[in-house]
Amino acid sequence: MRGTAISADDLPFDNSFAELPPAFYTRLMPTPLPAPYFVAASSKAASLVGLDPALLSQPDFVEVFSGNHVPPRSQPLSAVYSGHQFGHWAGQLGDGRAILLGQLNGPHGPMELQLKGAGMTPYSRMGDGRAVLRSSIREFLCSEAMAALGVPTTRALMLTGSNQQVIRETIESAAVVTRMAPSFVRFGSFEHWHYRGKQEELRILADYVIRDFYPELQSAENPYLELLTEVTRRTARMIAHWQAVGFMHGVMNTDNMSILGITLDYGPFGFMEAFDVDHICNHTDQGGRYSYANQVPVGHWNCYALANALLPLIQDKEAAEAALDGYIEAYGDKFDELVHAKLGLSTSQEGDRALFDAMFKLMHENHVDFTLFFRRLGELRLDVMDHDRNEADAPLRDLFLDRPGFDAWAVEYRARLRQEGSSDASRREAMHRVNPKYVLRNYLAQTAIEKAQNGDYTEVSKLLAILERPYDEQPENEAYAALPPDWASHLEVSCSS
């Protein structure tokens, strides 16, 4: 479709999820959004479904991706699922404000397009089915920022807004974000049928997921066991990516866990700034269940919940437990690989774990900015004389209150680099390819939000362009890589959106 002048009505939607029995969803139309306007679009996401991004700001596309007009080939629906929320069984949930338009084929296969904030559904419970501009900007930007960081994630195609008022803690304006993924099936989609004792529906869903997204498992002796094994592995590797870039999801409920092992549902997320292993990014999560440190064990717990739901199909408890045991190894292997790369180490050697543990302990004790530390670590040089070392290390060293502590660790780090014959120039280049300079800090998102709330949407697009190239120096955007201002410490994000 790229490069061709098509109308929104020409969008060739398909919808494989709509081929499931009616119990899996409710067919419905989106609720029109009064006088919708274009806010921003992602050209990189558009390329995944073969769309020309220049078309997305046109009135007919704004109407479709605000929910005001449904193309002829779309089969809009909202899916039902259940889940554990903050560790407690919450029962039936479902797409309370999301409506699936269908799939578009792209160069890497079909992608589902879903409108988030498109109005009430039978699963809205006490909600109004709307999303607000504030949270929609955050989800739009973070989806694309995570993709640029190489983290498995859903994507965001575009963002529209409206002056329609929505009541949250205050009165805010409504918005719709069009998000994309090969599938939005969740762990909670399987829990829904398991806890209702509906084994046939459970089997239908598992067969659908295997057929469309894990076809290589169809010939396995026990494809349901292999599904659990692969989802567990993917989930562990995804969370290793989170930890390595300092990302905190904030609401790791089972209904927010993707069966494809991709980051799903950007609510009260955050990127680590002053490093604290126990940091809680979600103001609602007062118990700290979803703290940075707890993301790894909670991911494992969620896989257990999925295993429990799939057990009637697997019919082998010991085999299911063995599949779950693979989580720790998959996470450990991936995180170890990522940290070696972040430190510019091309080999694995005895003592590396102790070096890493000492580094994270020192970062935690000194509340060192996570992103700046790893970025500046790439500038550390081996070719400096001892008496010049403190001055040469100053940009990195000055992040620490305990400078002697940093100096002692840096001695060990330099010794480790020399052990493998590291070269300053090549190591710097390699480290800057994996340690971002730019991440979606809360204050950057907040600045874009405040401008948008005053009718200026240029900062959303500017920030998107910066975050799409997180590893590039971008000297003209240096201010976006700075330590957060004092006022940023008062920002809070919560489950309310």
C-alpha cells in the first residue's frame, strides 16, 4: 500500500480472531469521538503494515483511527479475558476500552490494529471506555521507544485526540491510540476458560495461537507443553531486556502479559533514573509487588499462572513444572548476555558475576542515574596514566557520591578489560550501540503532554524522532539526555488513565 494513493475505506482488513466462536469476543462498533484531530504517527510502525505515513494525517484516516468510521472490510470486536491483578484473582475482565479493527498484512506478516480508547464495551465494568490524551501520549511514545531499544513490544501506529472531556482525578481530554501487534491474546485469555471449566474453549484458543503464531509446534508430541515452554522462555527474555534498559512495567497482571512474549499495555511504566533496585514506578502499587527487583520473580509467577490454565491440555504436571524451570535459565542467559554487551565485554570469564554484582550494588548505594552511567561507561579509557585517571573519569565518576568506591570498582573493571585485550575505540563503539543515550524519562513525556494539552503537538513528534534513534549522539538534542530537573522528582504515575 506504501506509495499508492488509497482511501481509508480501501484498507484490506482481515481478522483471524473473528473466526473463533462468538464466546471469545463481542462484535461492536467504536463510539465516535467528537471532532477528532491528528496528533502524531509513527512512520516505522506504518511500514510494518505497508502504509504510507503521510496518509495517516488525512481526514479519512483520522476518522477511522478515532473510531468514527469503520472501513467495509473491518470486523470490529472486543475480546474477553480474565486475570490475576496484583496477585489476586480478579475474574472476568476483557477489552474494556479497546476495539480490534482487524489485521493488515505487512512485510513481516499480519499485524492486528486495535483502537485503545474507542468507547465502552461489554467488558468496561465501571469504566467509560475512553483513554485520555496524557496516558495515550505516554503509550504511543513508549511503544515506539521500546521498539527502537530492541525490546519485544507492541507498536503504536498513530494518535488522535478530541476536546471531549473525560473525568479522571481531574477533567482531561479524550484520545485514541492505534496500537499494533501480531496478536493481543494474553495469559488471562487462557485463565478465563480454565477458571470457568471450559476445556473445549481452552483447546480452541490454544490451537488458534499455535496454528497462527507457533506453527512449528504443531507437529510436537505435546504441542500445548511446547507452547508453555516457548512462552515461558520468551517472557523471561523479554523481562531480561526490561531489566537491562531499566524499564519498569508497573502493572504485570496476568491480563497484561502477552502470549507472544512482547511488552503489552503501557500504563504506569517508568524508566529507571536514580538507580534503586526496589524502585516502584506505579504510585498505585503501594506494596511494591511490581518493583524493578520484583519484575523477574513476578514474570515467573505469571508463567505459573499460565501453566495452571494450560494444565488440562498438557495433562502432565511434572513436564509443565520442568517447562517453568526453564524460566530462570532463559532469563539468566539473556541478562548475562545483555550486561556483558553493556560493559563492552566480548567474552565470559570467571569472576564476571562478582564484577556485575559489585557494580549494581555501588549504583544502588549511590542512586546513580541508570542510563547516564552505562552511556558514560563507554567513554572510560584504558590508555590514561594513573595520575590522570580521576580527571579522565570525571564525567562518570561524578555520578557517584562514593568516589573512592567507584575508583576501586573501576580498577577491577579496567583489569577485566585488559584481560581480554580490549581496545578503547572499538569497545566505545560497541557499547554505544547497546547503551542508549535517550530514553523516555517521565519528565520528557510530561513536557510533551503539557504542550499537547495546550494545543501544541510538535513536542510529541520531536520526542518520537529522538527516541527512534536512542543510540545516536544527536548533539542537537543533548538537553534530552540530561539528568532530570528537580521538579521531575514529584511526578507520579498510577493505574488511573
